[in-house]
Amino acid sequence: MIAIDGRGGAGKTTLAERLRKAVPNSSIVHTDDVAWHHAYFDWGPVLVENILRPLHRGEALDFRPRPWIDRGRPGSIAVPANTEFVFIEGTGVIREELAPWLDASVYLQGDLDEQERLLAVRDGDSPEQMEHVANWLREELPFMLREQPWAQATMVVAGPPHLDHDPETELVVAPPTPGSAELTDPRSRQRA
């Protein structure tokens, strides 16, 4: 079980998809699917009981969260039995209550302005979406400051690089820079 965490727009889903393609017998669980119409961050017990516990037993997973049933969302969260690697991606997955269930974790650090721009491109900027983002941010920052996933992560990596490279076959690697530890704390970039 490998957690991939970071703030919205950091590149978690992209990294998880690239890893799934590169790693045989692997699957992805998106915490956005677990949290859909449930809660922004209060989904840890749902993840443990319905996803992490069965996967640790090597069981096949075919889970339909209660809000999916109540709202008529088709499909399910599915992982085949005996999947060797499961990438669990989403903001808030690296947290103390889930630590016993995770084998490794990656925190993606990104530039907040760039992340906000990517979110607007991906999700739009309708009044409804902007209200959703405002509500999300009201819960995200206190959650992140309380849990400090960057401090618990096995590895902290920079989000999408701005260097010319082939993202399908190349990774951009750089050594940590002086003072990079404070860059992971969202308070260091909090805007008024």
C-alpha cells in the first residue's frame, strides 16, 4: 500500500497513473471516490474498513460507498485479488490513523499558484466550482497543518517539473535545496 498525498493540483493522480503503468500487477484507489459526497477529510474509517483491511487480506475489492448508492452513481471501487501494489492517491491519505496500513508514502510538493491554475483548467471556474474550492480550502489547510503529511512521508518530491523532458520515459531529479524543508509547510506560502 503506497500512499500518494499532496494538495489539490499537485499531480497525485498523474503520478499514480504513471506508476500503475510502470508497475505490473498494480492498481489505484482514489480517495476522491471514497470521499465523494461523504466528507472532505473524515473518510479514514471508511477507507480502512472497506478498502485497506480487505486488500491487506489479499481479497478482491468491489466497494460501493453509501453515497454512491444513495445518489445513483454507477460503478464501484474495484481492485483484483492479490494485487501486489496498490497506489492510494488523494489529499489527506498520509495521516496518523492510516499509517499502520501503509507500506510507503510519497508527498508531492508543488507551487500553490501553479496548482490553483491547474485546478481551474481541470475543474473549471464556474461559481459552483469556486464555492466548492473555497469550502475545500477552509478544511484543507487546518487538516494539513494538523497531520503534516510531508513530515510523515517516506519521500517528499516536487510536483510537475518545469524542465523540458519526456514525461512518459523520464523523471527530473534534483537534490534538495537549502531551506527546502520549510517549503513543504503550507503556512510558508499562505496568502492573505
